[in-house]
Amino acid sequence: MWKNWLFATVFVVLGFGAQAQLNVQFVDPQGEAIEGVILISYLGQEYGPSNDRGFIYDLAREIGSTVQIFKEGYYIKVWQIDWENSSQNTVQLVLQPNDIALEEITVTAEKVPFTDTLRVADFDFQDTLMLVLGYDFLVLAGLDLEPYWSIRNNNDYQTIERDVRGNLFLLSADSATQVVLRGEFVFLYPPVAREQYQTYIEPLAAEIGDALVLRNNRQEQMPLPVSEMRPGNQGKSLSFPPFHNQGVQFFIYRKGEEPVQFYFSVDTAAVLLAHDAFMDVFNIAAGMEATYDKFGVWQHEKLFDLDQAQKIYSMYYAKPLPMPIFNYRGQSWLFDRFTDEVVIFNSMAEEVDRFTLVIDDDFKSPLIIQDYRSGELFALKEKRGMVFIHPIENRRIRTGRKVGLFAKETKLWQGKVFYIDEYKFLQTRASL
């Protein structure tokens, strides 16, 4: 009994000597109460959150001697509680904010140029306006590339072509639409079939005085002697019959007169090479046909040889070659790439002069371009992918300037260079 009484006395003394419960208040460095503080014990038990005065009341000993303190916007704090020696029933803890005070700044958003986002297929000028054909949008802009409006390219336009009278045409796979730029507006004529454009518009090469000069674009067809009905053939190897195109013929049309030949040029050496290449294709086809007629065996393996020979022929010999004519300083200059000459005609379409201008393998199609505003002529060359533009002065090609790597559709307006870069974005260069 005495032992039990002694134990109870000691328990009561110890119980009153140690703090049984605590109240804790959380404040910031300025002494302001912090609401919403959470305590987490090492056993993972949560206490709180603190009220609007920053208090969590009646924390018992079972919380343990070490707790973590969490509050968004403040550093995590570890609190060591000395339950045995604490004589206070209320503890104030200061939490340090972890945000960084920033000076107030003003943010202004700049308009992103359409040239930074629009992938461009082609562009051209009319007066002081620019028509930009994107893969997704058609944009009307000024020469400063400030857009006036844009519409979606819902008609799948692929290129912009200009005829010798300055008219612009939007071409799709099967149609051609004439475009007129006026003020800040675009007027679209009803589309016509692509075949009509190729027949009546595309051949027009120049206007000399009151006469029209047209290029003969009719190609010499030479179908191969292979029946499309042969077994296993199905006409696949005949998808593009080859033709020769190593000469250029122009006709001139004067009012009230029959058209007559205006100019003719041919590269004799190239014609002979093209003929030999064509005969290689022809002989493969004729041999297949003869074997079938004689033995009843269709040489399927020869179809591959025939197809490759046709592709080689078409790649090197069966494609149209540019021979441009420009109205330049009151005369018409014809650039003959076969004879490496420039032929000059007066306003009566009479030849008055010619001079040598070598058009070598470095030239890039369309070979010669003309400044839309000033009318000056420039040669386009490409070396290892880098495109250069060379002024033509005093009948000579002068030192060129870089345009850009793999630049396409290079054009000039009063000496300022516009082009499409290798990533299909519209770019400009300072005046030449």
C-alpha cells in the first residue's frame, strides 16, 4: 500500500512539472498572423490548419518531439518541442517567406509578323502591293510586309504566274484564276481550266510594239511501241511518253496578218544526245514486243529497265527549258541559252544587235530576272546550294551578291530582294 501511494505521488508531481498541451501561433517576419499552416508529425499525422489569428490549439504530447511545418509560400520549418522543460503553454513561431520580391514592370506584346509563321509557296508584285501564296493562307501585303488581309487557301493554289502584260494568275492542279490587286483589295476572276491557261496564256512570251510573240509549246510526241494490253504491263511504263525539247521556236502575230516564225534556236549536240537516249528506251520496248510476238513470253523483268530508261530520258532531255524575253530600255532582249547569246530587237520586232553572254551550268532557273520597278536585269546563279544574284551591266554579268541558301522565287522591287528561304519562309535583303 505504501508503495502504491508513493508511485501515485511521484506521477502527480511529474505530471504537473511538464507541459501537457501547447498552443502555437505562426507569424511572418513582420509579426502578421499566418492562416492555413499545417503541422505533420513523423508518424505522418496532420494537425491544423492554423486559424485567421495564426493559432493551432491544444497540441498534445502524442504529436511527438519533432514536427514539420508546411505553408505554401513559406520555407518548410522543423520544430523541436521540448515537452519536459517547457513552462509556456503558448509558443510563437516565425516562418520565412520563400517568394522573391520583384520590381513592377510593364509588359507590352508586339505583333508577330506573318512572315514568321506562314509557310510560303510563292509570291509576286502588282503596283506597290504583294500577293503572298501560303500553303494555308493567301495574304495581301504591302512592300513593308505589313498585311492588309488574309483568306484561307481553300482552292489549293500551288503557284502564282505572271504573263508578259503583268497579269497575275493563281494556278491549282486543274484551274487558273486571274487576280487583280487594287487599293487594299483583291479581285478574283472566275477560274478557267488549266488546259485553257496552257493553250491561250502560257505560250505568250513577249509584246513587241503592237505584235505578240508566242512560244511553240507543242512537244514532239514519240510513243513507245509497247501495247498497254500486254500481260503484266497495265500501261504503267507508258505513263509519260518521251519527247524531244532541245529547240525553241517563237511565232509573231501582227494584227491583220498571218503568224510567221519569229525566232528559232536549237542545240544540235543536245538533240543528238536526246535522240540516242530515246533510242535506248525505244529499243528496250521494241525488244520486249518482238520477244512476245515470236515466243509468247512477256519479259516482266524488262519493265524495270524500261521504266528507268524513260525516267533518265525525261530527267535530262524531255523538259522545257527557259528562253526569256524582256522589254529592256525600249528594246526587247532575248536570252538564247543554246547559242549563249542575247539577241536585241527594236520596237518593230527587227533584230538590231546581238552579243555573247555565256549561260553556264551555274545558272539557276529562270536564269534571268527583272526588277519589277526599275526594269534592270539580273542573272541568278547557284553554287553548292547558295544562290547569288548578279547585275547585268554594259552587256556583262557583274559580281554577284548572296541571296540565301537554297533560295527560291527570288524577285526584286527597286533593288530590294525578296525570296523564299530553305524553310519556306518569306525573307528580304537590303537593296543591291
